[in-house]
Amino acid sequence: LDALVQSIATESACTRDGTRVSLNINTGLAADFEVVRGIDADGIGLYRTEIPFMVRNCFPSEQEQCELYEKALDAYPGKPVNMRTLDVGGDKPLPYFPIKEDNPFLGWRGIRMTLDHPEILLVQVRAMLKANIGRGNLQILLPMVTSVQEVEECLRLINQAYAELCEEYQCEVPKPKIGAMLEVPAAIYQIGLLSRLVDYFSVGTNDLTQYLLAVDRNNARVASLYDYYHPGVIEALHYIAKQCKKYNVPVSVCGEMAGEPIGLLLLVSMGYRNFSMSAQNLLKAKWVLKHISLEEVESLLQQTSQVACPQQIKNLVAQKLDELG
Ligand code: PEP
Ligand code: MG
């Protein structure tokens, strides 16, 4: 068994019938790179840059940020590292930048905050672009995108930082791809418009579920209502996959759902081929993929689309997983 696990760990992720699936890790702490040592990953699908900000007692300087980002880029040389711009607010407070609101999840979070403080965004983007000099594997991901105007404004600031660095270094610094998170429901109805501005999308199922179901992802009282397998969420995820295909724009899934075997199978059945997950889930995900063929998975979507109850959807997929051993 050990030899089998070993071979799965070091091979690229593939289904039994040979379809390549890209598996990346979610990270925020350098310790995550350790967890994954010995298990081949395709890159970092989501680097939550707010995490190093949260463990400090003041904003890290451009230089400090640059050093952190260099480490993340060097952990996966030649492979994409998706750095998300600061996503504070909601459940992620900065001790030195208090935000007091009645409805923080509907409030000043992600790019809403950083667009009101372009000096914070500019320093961060400069640090990312600087770290990427001589490396070239940076991609920049924008959190909590709700409108086209927000993305236009972010792109303007990113271009400004880019122009400054080209000037300072007297050279063309590498230009990163720019992506938008799909986690606010309104964004999924603007995929066509947004795809003209960004190079790719990443679906944040954690927030998308919370906003589609109007259930606070951290409220214990309604925890049983928070469910990625709600038919409304499944339908939305399927719709996103179809829209991205229609507009020919790459899409990945980086919420926790992608790291659960049941979620992963459903997402593969919808056509997703690029995932990012906690490092602990990587080996299990590779194992599951290795044991399924696309044909088997595609019939699942058909079956689950007839079902109204989240538990029944899970049971159907779990049964399939059982059959596959
Ligand atoms: C998400 O919302 O699904 C996501 C990946 O981002 P976070 O959990 O950091 O909000
Ligand atoms: Mg999110």
C-alpha cells in the first residue's frame, strides 16, 4: 500500500481514464508548504495574504511583504502562485485596523476596503510585483468582486504599481495574470463582462454558499443550514462552469468544498478541472480522482439534478465513492 500511496503522491493528479486535473494548495502560512512536502502539487491556488497580516501588530512594510511573497513564489518555482490581495473584514480582523459593523459579512471586506485605501493596495501589489522579478510565476487574485467598476479600478492601480516598478528598475518587470474571485452571487451573472477584464476566475465556495443561502458561515445556530450541497448552490456552480466555458475563460475552485471527496466529484462532473484545497486534503483528492473515470462521474450530475435535499445529494455521491472502494 505504501508504494501505491507513494506513487500517487508524486504523480500529477489524473482520473483513472487519464484526464489531467490540476490540484493546488490553499495557504497563508509557510508551514503549509511543509505539510505538502513529498506530495506533488501544481502550485498555490490561493495564498490568503491576510493571514501574515493578521499575526502582526502593524501593517507589514513593502520590504517585509516582498520577502514573504518571495518565499511563496520560491516554494513552487515555475508553477502558478495565486496571491489574493488583502481580504480583511468579515470574519478576518486586523488587530491594528479595527472595523466595527453590524453586518461585517455584508460590509467593508476584501477589495471594498482596499479600494477605499489604495495606499494599502498599492504597497501590497508593488511588493508582489517586486517579488516576482526574476521569478515570473505570480498571479494576482481579487477578493469579493461585485462589479465591473471595482475590477477596472483594481486594474488601474495594479497598472500604476507596474509602471512605477518598470521605471524604478529600468526594465520590463514580468506581468502577472489577474483573476477575480467568484464568491458574491452578483458576480456570477457578470461572467461575460468580467471575462473581458480578467484572465481567469476562482470560485470561492465558502463565501458563495454563505451569500447564496443567506447563512452566516460562522454562526453556530444556523450551521446546519450552511451546506455546499444545497441544490441551489450546486445549480449555481454548474451555471458558473457553463458560463466560463461559453466565454472561454479559465476557472478554478478554491473553497473548502473542492477538498472534500464528495464535493470534488460533483465539481469534476460539472466540468471543473482545476482545484485548490488545504494541503491536508491533497493526497486524498489525488486518490479519489485516480479511482474514477469521467464517464462514471458524469452520470452523477444527471442523478443529483433530480434531487431536492442536500443529504440525498451527498448520499448519492457517497454511494458512488463506496462502489469505487
Ligand atoms: C471562499 O470564500 O471560498 C474562499 C476560498 O475564500 P475565504 O475562505 O478566504 O473567504
Ligand atoms: Mg471568500
